[in-house]
Amino acid sequence: MLLLGAGLAAGAAVVVWFSRRYRSAGRFLDGIAAAAAFLFFVLSAAAVRDTIVHGTVFMTEVHRIFLHPVFLASGAYLGPYVLGQMVLRVFSSIESESHSR
């Protein structure tokens, strides 16, 4: 569990560093995040739809999505990306407060 948290923090630090250092890299990371979010939610919606259409047991059938490689990859990217974006917003609010004084 600690190793996963460290990986998440390291990934978020990379997102923050690239976004602050290179504007075009930040846009590229944003584009990847948009594609990952799209795939993540389309796969989730398809799993729920299939469960409803086939009338299967929701709690067991829908969890098959957790084994889909695209779902795993998009979720793995979105975690550090979202955390990094939150950190960037904190930095920018602190910087704007210090400039307004």
C-alpha cells in the first residue's frame, strides 16, 4: 500500500514538474488525460449497460471491467494526473496571493 502511494506521489510530481517547466508538455498531458477519461468512462458505461441488458448479477458481472487493460491504464494515468493538477492549483493560488500583497 505504501509503495502504491509513493508511486502515485511520484507520478503526480512528474506531472507538476513537466506542466510547470514546459507549457506544451502540460497541454500534451492534458490531452492524454482527456483521452484516458473518455476511455475510462466509456468502458465503465459499457460494462453497466451490458450488465443491465443481459440481466446478470450487477456486483459480480460489472467487476470484469477491472481486468480490462485500457481501463487499468487509463485509471493508472488519471490518478497521478488529477493529483498533480490539484497540486498545481494550490501552487497557483499561493503564487497569486503572494503577488496580490
